[in-house]
Amino acid sequence: GDVDYTPVTVTGTFLHQGERHFFSTWEGDTGFNVYTPLQLEDGRFVLVNRGFVPYDLKDPAKRRQGEVAGKVTVTGLARNPLPGKPSMMLPDNDVAKNIFFWKDRDVMAATAGLPAGATLVPFFIDADRTPNPGGLPVGGVTIIDLPNNHLQYAVT
């Protein structure tokens, strides 16, 4: 079903070695949104968009402080996966370089080093603004652009 923008809270353990990088911009800077597999307490996995890192900090070794260890609770918004590449204008994902130009959940998960037979939750989670140690990734990067459609009433 459609779960887009549904608030969620989950608890689990991050598998930081499996993070995937989605090309993005944030407040004028070019970089990546960091998608990290989270193993939930029931054994399933979900890809969590932990937030933005600048282009020159794509390498996790440059921001180890943000790799939260142990059990964590993540609050954010559920996001539907895309049914396919949204536009022919987008470049193809570069799996070898771990650069994704569109969020192909199945390929992102398949290349994240999850255990054989892993069950994936059918949506992403975009983490909220809760700060990560060291300040990176910067969470809360989801922009909710709701139309401002006010009803107009004519009183006669």
C-alpha cells in the first residue's frame, strides 16, 4: 500500500558497511544521501536515509563518528520505493562506484551485503533531524511539498 510520508519509529542495528549513496544536494551543496541498512529486532531489514553528507565526505572513513553502534531507535517518514527509473533523463545508477541517481530499492539492498535470504521491508525510511554524532549525516532532508489549495467559498 501507499505509505509515503507516514511517520514511523523503528528499533534495530545499523549495518554501516552496507551504506549506499544517493546523489543529492542540500542547502546548495552537492553530495549524497546516505542509505544504511537497519536490521530490525524481528530480523527484517529496512534501508534508512540517514541524511546528507558533502561530496568530499562520501567515504565513511572520513566520518566514523556518525556510525552509531548497537541498538538504535530511528524516527522518520516511510517513503514508497519507485516502480522503476523515473526519467530517461537521469543517468543510470553506478553500482560499482556506489552512486545512485534514482532510488532502486532492490538493487540498493542487493548490493548492501545483507545476509542471504534477508527479508526487506517494502519501503524506505527518511530519518528525522535527530543529530548524528559528529554532525554527519545531516538528517531531516525530506522536503514535504504539499500543495496550498485553499477552498474558495462564494457567499451569496
